[in-house]
Amino acid sequence: MTKILAINGSYRDDGITDQTVEVMFEALKAAGAELELIILRDIHIEFCLNCRECTQQPGDTPAECVQHDAMQDWSTRLKRLMDISWHRPLILVQ
């Protein structure tokens, strides 16, 4: 069974991106996929400080981020999934 994590980066509730993800989820669920959805507007993630604390520890495993936000849990979810589907609004300006 395929595990898919969909990441919705839209800031607008019930917009076109949300509706597209919903339709995609229905089709994938019918095909037997295991699904998980992360809606970025609902998660507290700070901007990276580029302090490199997470990369300066010995070994292969990154150290804990100094921000203490939801990113630690989020990155753990990404590592255990096979497929990731990113969704964000596309804004065109002429």
C-alpha cells in the first residue's frame, strides 16, 4: 500500500487548493492509498534562523532544532513516507 503525505500550503480556507486536495484524496482513497494531510496554515513553524545547530552535532541524526516548533514532528513524518504531494496556490500577475 502506498503512503502519501499531501502538504497544503494555501493560506485560504476552502479555496481552490483545498477543493483540489479534497478531490485528489477521494480518488487516492478509492485506489487504496494510505493518506495524511498537513495544512501548513494550521501548524506553527518558525522561520529557520540558519544557526546550523541541527547540523553541527556528531553523527548522522540531526540535532533538535532550537526553535521548538512543529517542524521536528513534521520532518519525522516526511522521512517515513514514500510519496509526497505538495499543493499551493498559483498566482499569476500580468
